[in-house]
Amino acid sequence: MPDLFVGVDVGGTSVKCALASADGHILREGSIPTESHEGPEAVLDRIAAFVQSLSDEVGRKPAAVGMGLPGLVDPHLGYTRYLPNLTTHWRDVPAADLLSKKLHCDVHLLNDARTATYGELIFGRGKSVNTMVFMAIGTGIGGGLVIDGKLRLGPLGAAGELGHQTIDPTGPLCGCGNHGCLETLASGTALAAEGIRLMLVGMAPALHDAVDGDPGKVTVEIMGQVADQDEPVRQAITHAGFYLAIGVSNMVVAVHPELVVIGGGVANLGELLLRPMREDIRARVGRLFPVDGIAIETSQLGSKAGVMGAIALASRGLPT
Amino acid sequence: MPDLFVGVDVGGTSVKCALASADGHILREGSIPTESHEGPEAVLDRIAAFVQSLSDEVGRKPAAVGMGLPGLVDPHLGYTRYLPNLTTHWRDVPAADLLSKKLHCDVHLLNDARTATYGELIFGRGKSVNTMVFMAIGTGIGGGLVIDGKLRLGPLGAAGELGHQTIDPTGPLCGCGNHGCLETLASGTALAAEGIRLMLVGMAPALHDAVDGDPGKVTVEIMGQVADQDEPVRQAITHAGFYLAIGVSNMVVAVHPELVVIGGGVANLGELLLRPMREDIRARVGRLFPVDGIAIETSQLGSKAGVMGAIALASRGLPT
């Protein structure tokens, strides 16, 4: 019987878990609410209990756990350093050790966007790829770089923070304290806020109808659905694509990847976002060197990239 | 007797050559004018004759040649693709083969900034370094990335074009056709142009005295000399440092290097440029992760980085 591995993807609102073999075949999966206000010990307790219940169903003990977490995580020491989207911020929590003691197996931690990159590398579009840029575009923008077939982590697991490139030094204030980071201009949050603005000034009647005029209901997904009726909404998506193209192009001139993968919720916009992005990237970089060999695609694993990356982390350990 | 290697560094105005052993000990060096209007064959003929005369002096035949060239160079095929600063642009010239036939030994080509990065990696500050960002700031801004001890080239030798990151989408027009590339905001050319502007509007009296009011004589070097008298000139240098700090920070968040090396003529400004840059980089990136371990230094090899990199290229071949 092949070994059983656990992938855990911790988000601000929910925690996804999956039990799978090393080749990514999923036996059980599910999710629980994060409830991060309870603090790390309680959250890890509930994760352990949920993993236990899933493995009881399968009737086998997991060999190792991989866990992606939103924020700065030291993957080499297994500590969370700062998770801004979880209520208590998990500063310097030895989360790998804590969970390991509860589940009696090895636990590996990694930043969630790097975990998703690992998933896409091992089980998704990156399978036979040498050099890949991954961008996870959702609430913020995370990322990961694969160079010479290896996910690049850096000494603190912080390499790949592609959403915190400065694209416009006079741009909007970022949560990190700088101005004009890519994620202030083109994250799902930024795009939804622009949709709300368009709706409030009366430029997006179809969007207004779709959400009953409620700003709290505006999402990127709904914006995508009304884009063929509300031309300004379509333009807002293209404009986000323009900034994303700059952020991607900056990475393309730096590492010249063969593959760029766009993941996260915003990737569900599909060709509506990708077509103008591809054109922009090819026009920008094409002035410097030929770009025919660079594929620009949405994530193959979609919303499962994180949990599949955590399976890769559990079964293969950190990239070396 | 150890093998003899030739390093050639081709610039817009002059070609530097050096004969050295594999450990970088230089036996002969010198330079000739480029005279690129004569076309590639004639330029390569004169380079070959000059190398021949230097090796005749030493009384030994070189084992291999490395050559850095300004622009897009395919190092794997040994072709120049487009050298914008040389008069005839050297489109698709098999320069490695041509020079090899003249000198009867192997010839390796590489973009000049990547060559300088290689020099700094093998013989300079990068000697025992794992991950390094190199920026050559002169007429334009070139660069190179060393990741896991290896100079990153990409399939066309074009990876590392760090001067063509977009830093301000509404910024000045770049030679590449895009707007607000880092080199439009912080190259030696951009900095000198700002010095000229300050002089012409009467805000840089010491600079005016130093160059007899002649815009054609304004250089970054002279600006550095008058910066303690002309406060606006000092501010112009700090402002270029602000943009350079953004460009470096974008690479730091992407690859988290242990060393950033600033080379090219502008690096001669030394601490006048580096002090504000270091502060900016640490403030920017420090909001995301600890940066204590990242050294930010000027090139150890200075103007010899290119020719020493070409020696590394001759003696070690392309990084694999």
C-alpha cells in the first residue's frame, strides 16, 4: 500500500485538507472554517482533529503533512513569522512542531503562494518545465519562481513575493507600507474596488443589477459575467491586465521563463484577462528579445493548487 | 605552464582585451577603439590582430577567448542578435565562429552585463556567494542574476535585463519602446541629463563652473565632485538612488539574494549613491521580511568586471 500524505491549505476564512498518495491521487478532501481569532493552538488543534477524522475514514495513518500558510513562513525552521490575514498574526509560532506532536508525523510549512507554485510544478502545468513564473491573484498577489526546475525559496522562504514589486512609486498605499506595489493595482481586491467605483458613479448598470446595488456583493467573478454588457467593467479588467502584464514582464526580463502561470481567483476571468495580458507582455518584452517560446496560461489546478502543493510538500519535502 | 586565456570586452567606443591565466592573473592588457562603423568583419579583424600582438608579446598561443558584447547575444549559438549601440547593429552575426577562425581557438560570446556579472561571481565580490543581483549602471542599465551559484542566462542569454523593468508606466520613453524602464530614470545618461537641466536653470553653479557651462562636458563623475557644493545635484543623485532602490528591491523580493552588487561607471559615486540606496532598500523590503543578511556593495572589479568576466568565460565556458 503506498504511503498516505496530507495537504493543508490555510486561508483567512477556511482551511482545505486533502489526503493523497505521492502521485497526487486524492482519497479524501474537505474543509473547515479557519476561525483564526481563536489563536494558533486552537486552529492547529482543529486541523489535527479534522486530519485525524479523514485518515480514520481511510483507515491509514499519514506519513507526513505539508501545510501552506498565508504570509511569512520560515520553511527551514518550521516557524510562522507573520501572517497578516490571520487575526492573531501567528508571530514566531513553531507550527510545524506543534502540529507534528498532535499528528505524530513530520510536518512541513511553506508560504501559501509558494505552496501553490509547488503544486503547479509537480502536478499541474509546470510538470516538465525548467523555468516558470507563478502569480496567485486573489485578495493580494502572491507568487513563486521556479528556476532550473527548482522552486526558489530563499533563506526565509520569502523569495517570490511578486505582488510587492513596485510598479508605480506614486501609486496606492499597500499593506506593506510601500506605494504602488503590483497588488495595490491589480489584485482581486483592487479590481473589485474599481468595479464598486464604476457602479457607484453609474457607469456599470449591469453590475448594479447583478448585485442589487450592494457594494459588498461585488466580486471579480460577477464583474467577469457582466463585462460584455458594461464596457467600463471590461476596461477595468483590461486595465488590471495591463498592470499584471508589467509585473509579469519585469519577471520575464529578469529570468526569461518558458512558462507563466496565472492562478488565484482572478484567473477564473480566463481569456477576458489573459488575452490582453498576453498581448501586452509580448509587445513589451518583444522589443527586447523574442518571446515566442513563452507560454502564458491559467493554473491547471485552479483552487486546488494550494492543497496539491501541500501534498507535494508532504511527499517530497522542501525543494532542494 | 598554465593555459593562457583571452578576455575581450566590446564597448561602443573601445574594446578592452586582457590575457590571463584561469585564476585571473593578468599577463597583458590593453584597448583599441571600436570604430563600429566599419562593420563586424573589420572590427573582429582588428580585435584578432590586437589579441595576436598581445599573445606574441607573451610568446604563447591562447587556449580560448571570451567576449562580452553590448546587446542581445545568443551565447549558446555564438551569434550576436542585435547590438543597438554599435553602428551596424550586428544582426545575426556568427561572431564566435568568425573570430575563432581568425585566432584558431574556441570563442565564447555573452552579453556584456552578464559577462561583468560572471566576472564579479568568479573573481570579485561574488566568489563565495550563492545568490547575487548585479546591476551595471552606465549609459544604460544592464544586469545579471546569480541563483544557486549559477549565472542565469535563459535560452537566449537575455535573462538579467534588469534595466528594462518598468518602474513607472507613465515615465520617460525608453530606447526599447516602453515607458518608465528603470534605465530611463536612473542610468548614468539619465542622471547626467538631470545635472544638465539643473545647470541650465541656474540651480547648479558649482557644476557650471566645473564644466564651463558646457552641457557636453557634464558627467556623473563631475556631478559627484560638486555634490557637496550644489545641493540640487546631491538631491539628483539621491533621487536616482531612490529609483535604483526600487529596481533592486523588486529583484530582492523576487529572489532574496544575499548580495547586491552595483557596477558600471555610476558605481564610482560610491557611498554618495549607495548610502541612500541601502536605506531605501532596507526600508522597502524590511516591511516584508528581514533584510539584515543582504549586503549591498559596489563592484570589486570596477571597470575591469567585463574583461575579467570574459576571462572567466574563456577559461570556464558558459555557466552550466
